[in-house]
Amino acid sequence: MKRAILIVSFGTTYEETRKVTIDKIEERIKEKYKDYEVKMAFTAHIIIKILKNRDGIIVDTPEEALEKLKKEGFEEVIVQPLHMIPGVEFQYITKIVDKYKDDFSWIKTGRPILYYKGEDSEIPDDYSILVDAIKDIIPEDRITIFMGHGTNHFSNACYSCLKLVFVDRGFDKVFIANVDGYPSLRNVIDKIKQSGSGKDVTLIPLMVVAGDHAQNDMAGEDETSWKKVLTNEGFNVETYLHGLGELEKFQDIYIKHVEDAFHDTYLGVGHTKKGGQ
């Protein structure tokens, strides 16, 4: 029986951050699941196009990857997204998986980093799991602003939920602002000033990779970058230019989500089975 794990990320055009994040997660999944063939796909078609034209690198879309697995005779497939929230990109993946549900003996989709907010042992608390995985990079004596991508999708509420979990866990100087959607950096600056938390700020990307948003929108030299905006507001700014995907504990979350999908644990995340669910 031919079995595969398809790892699907948004993708990045930055090779250095890809190697230590997406590629590293792929390596670790290969190490754990030696009986599975591990494949890669990106959901960002524009990134796929840039890599092809600029570097001659060919990366499949999720549908292209699943079509190849179908033609190559694979029978069992786990699709594991490397996304932060169950937003538009995640819905895209689940729709593609549903399209191919009758082409494999079974096909299952793992969940992104943030999905469940369980309050008992039956359902996982993905939010607290994330906080535990990244808490070591949060400075104790400075304000931390995490840069989320944000979206106009209803899953944008995940960021507000995560902020409350940080507060519950005693991280009173941690804030989350989004590139797109609420809360904006302006919203957060106003909250920081109201809170009297100080003037020392560390910016950290709440993203798997430290790509274009981190390099330019967050830490760039343009006057509209978050670093410049905060500096002009009188803050002393430091930047953490690493994707969360570099952290081993963060990588562990995706590995656990593959395991959950494999063992039919916590169904309902794009889970499909031939002729059924």
C-alpha cells in the first residue's frame, strides 16, 4: 500500500527562512513517518509563480499534488496544513481534499495551529499549546507585539482569543496586531499607551516563516514599517526576525496534528473517507 503525507503551507519566496522552517518541519515529519512518502505543496499561487520564474523551482498547488498522488497509485493520504488559523487558505485546502475524497482509500486533513479551545481533557486547547511552545522567545522586561497576518475571514477572531489566553497566562505585556484586519497596529499602540506598559518594544512575527511581512512590513526601513511607526511614536524598538517555524516546540505541534489525523483523533477538520464522512 502506498501512503503519503502532503504538507501544505502558504509558502515563501525567502529561501533562508524556508530552509529553517518549512523544510525543517518536512524533515522532522519524514523522520517520524518513515513508511510514508512526504510531499510538499503551497497554497499561494503567486509565490509558486515567482519561484518558478525567478529560481526555476517547481512547487505544486494542493490540487496538483493530490492529482499526482492519485495517478501514482497512493491509497492513503494525510494532508497537513502549515497554517496558523483556519482561514481562507485552510478552507481552500479542505475543499480540495473533499474533491478528492473518492480517489483514495482514505484521505484526512490535519488542523492548523489554532483550531480548538478545549476546556477539558477531551478536546485540546490549541491556544495554550501555542503559548507554551513560544513563551521562551517572549522577553520578560519588554512589551511584545506579535505581528499576525490577519484576514477578513471570521477566523480572524483567533487572534483576539489568543490575546486573551496570553493575558490569562500572565503575559500582560503581550499584544497582537495584524497586517490585515483587526486589531491594527494603531489599535495596539493606543492600548499600549493606555496601559502604561513602557516604551521598550520587541516585534515578533506570529507566522511560520519570517518572510516578506516580517522583513519589510515589520522590520523594514520604509516609513510605513511597524518598526519605523513605533520609533516615531517614541518607542525603543527591537525586532525578532525569525519565523515561529524555527522553534522545535512549535514544529512539535504540527507533528502532533499529523498524529491526531492519523489516529482519527478530533475529527471534523476536513476529515473525509471514501464513500462516507
